[in-house]
Amino acid sequence: MKFDTTIKLLCDYCGEECSDTNEVVIDDVNYCCYGCATLSKVASGINFNPTEVSLKYKQLDFQDTFNSIVDYQDDSVYGITISLPNIQCSSCIRLIEDLPSLNDDVLSSRVNFEKKVCKLIVRKSLALSFLAQLIDDIGYPPLISISQKQKIESDLIKRNTLMKLAVAGFCFGNINAYRRMDSFF
């Protein structure tokens, strides 16, 4: 009889098993991901509003860059879709979708777990660089770039084209079947 002697670490926040690749240890406490670690900090009352922005995010505030990255904007708000490749579990989703409670200028946050993207609606009073820094500070470095935006748009165009092709093929198949039945009778 063989016994399993491996030690399985459980997340201090959600109780899930921590994998070796995703394990986060902060102050000798084990978490399965940054989402659980951050939610634990939020529960203890730590403020996550950034006061300084990293140099890698400051470029997002240039008007031309901003205009090419956002999905839409008006006088008071902007919407943006950002890629968050570090999303791993429901705690991650909960934390990111709870961004409006961390910062009042974030109006809405919706995560698509399968695509690992987040759609945000934000007041223009919160600069895009500060939004990116806030998301980075909670453990999810965002991928925000013009090429990332173009990839998302390209994928959408490909999906729409494929859908149109499928509908056209279905219609063509039904027309041929109808013609064959018409000649049969």
C-alpha cells in the first residue's frame, strides 16, 4: 500500500488548493492567486488607490494613444477593453468586477473569463494611466496597447465573417436541397 505524502497547500482566503505555478505567499500566508491575496487585504481595509503611476503606463495618457485604445468616449466617460492574462479563478473575477468599490471613478467592470479580458466604463476624471496602475497594484498587470486593441478588433471581424459564411452555407445547402426535391416531384 502506497501513501501520498505530498503536502497540499490551501489558499487562506478561498480554501482552494494552491498550485506550484500560481501560488502567492505574502507575509507567510498562502494564496492561490493575486485575487485572493488582494481580497484578503481589501477585507482588512487596505486602500489601493495609486498615488504614483509607473512610467510604462504614463504613455497611455497621450491624446493620440488614448483615442486609439479606448472603445468609445464622450464628454464624461470612456469605455475600454483590456487584456488581463493573470486571471485564474472566481476570486480574481470578483475582485476585478468589484473595481467600482475600490475607486468611485470606475463605473462598471465586466470580466470575460474565457478570453481573459475586462470591459470597463470609467469617468474621464480618472486618467487611463491611473486605471492601469490600480489594476496592476491589485495583482493583474494589464496588457493595454494599440496592437492588443487591433488584435481584439481583428478577432471580432474574423468571428463575424465566419458567422456570415456559416449562414450563407446553410442557406445555400437548403436551396440545393429544395431544388433536388422540386425535380423529384
